[in-house]
Amino acid sequence: MQANAPLYSAETNLAAPASTVAVTTNSLPSHEDAEKSLTLLKARLAARLKQGKDKEADFADILKDFDSLLARYSKTDDDRLNILFIRAQFYLADLDDPIKALPLFEELRKEYPDLVINSSTDLFLAGLQQHVKARQIQNSMPPGTPFPDFDEKDLQGNPLSVAKFKGNVVLVDFWATWCTICVVDLPKLQKAYDTYHSKGFEVIGISMDEDKSVLEKFIKQKKIRWPQYFEGVRFDGKLATKYAIEAAPTAFLIDRDGKIIKRLGQTDDVAKAIEEAMKKN
């Protein structure tokens, strides 16, 4: 059995999307009717996705047809394996729903114990379980809920928490000097800080760096004025784990009452989000 190894990005703690997942058995001869039916279902999924649909309810009729197809191919063979795998992959890659995807992949493992996913099914499932745990944490902190604070010390040994800046709009920024997006967007963040700091805006940097000296040199060179927290263990740190940080940059924008305005990711315009928050708060 041969399969692709998991892929990782320099700016993320996650395996590559499920579209890269490789599954192999000794051979996968497809029954003609099963193959035709599955091809039609995949085409319908692709068409619906092309329309911009991204919620499970948008695919209810297609998923129902998947269930019907599975009922017809109840025998544990390669036809059923293909159907099960496409369904599981759809939840993980297209709907970005690891919580729904995990039991489907576990069902695959149970029915096909010799199945190999990404060179090691055990590692794949362990990674997916970790992803589910992270997503559950993320789902527990929607906009409008109080930000679960921390009580740590910054690089200078001073107390550091969001509560320290009570009454201000606060950006808790998980970043790193090795993160290209972080470095490119830093001037925009510094401009926003200079513009709104006197009006009640604060930034707390949570560094994902591993080398403290590299971080301190970068802070000095770039003249970063807000406090920084450092553990030196990338995504395995206390705060990265607490807030389910899976990629850099990730940030929480918090209002003057300590409630989450928004969780910001790699594709978000942080400077624009800060500007909008300061207008409302």
C-alpha cells in the first residue's frame, strides 16, 4: 500500500486540506453502476459548490442520495469504500466541518481496517480528532461572548491580560516573525495602533516564535510598541492551545466591555476591522 504523506504549511499547524488526502488499497475496481452513480453525485456536488453553496442544508437532497446509494451497496467492497470516502471527504474539505467528518472517517476505518489514509490512518484520525477539539473551542467563542481572559507576563516580566486594558478596544494578535503575512501586514497594524492608541486601542502580541532572541531583535528593528507574550513552542503553547490557534496570523478583536467582536484569520483585513470597531466603540 502506498499513499501521500501529510503536507504542512510554514504558517499553519494543520495538515493540508482533505482534497490532498490520498486513500489506497491493493486495488479499487469499480462496479459500473456504482461508478456511474457516484460520478453523477460528485458532479452535482461540484455544481452546487460552484454556485457558492457551503452549508450542509444546501446539499440535503444530494446527501440523501448518498445515503440511498450506500444502502444499495451495503457489501463491504471497493464500491462502498469509494462512496463512504467521497462523503467523508466532502464534509472535511468542502464544508470544512471536521466535527461531522470525524465519525464518517471512523466508520471507514471500522469497515475497512486495512485502509491507509495519508500513509498512516492512525495519525490521520489523531490529527482530525485534534482539529475537532480545536473547532469545538472556536465554536465556544462566537462574536458577542466574553473573551476568556489570561493572566501571564510579557517579555519584560510585567503582568499581561486583557483585563489590564479594561475599557479599551483590544487586539490579541497571535503572530510570528516567520509568518510572511504577519510581517507584510505589520506596517498596517502599526499605523492603526498609532492612529487609535490615544483613543483607547491596545494590542497584545502573542508570539509563535521559537527563538526569543530573534523575536526581541525583530521587535527592536521594527519598533513594535505593544507588549509581547512568548513561550517558544509555536502552536503547542499554553495560550495557543487555550484559544485553539491553528494558524498564524490569528487575532481576537475585543470591545471595551471585554466581548469578542470578531476572530480574524489570514484572509481578513485587520486594519479595516480595527477602524470599524473604533467607530462603533
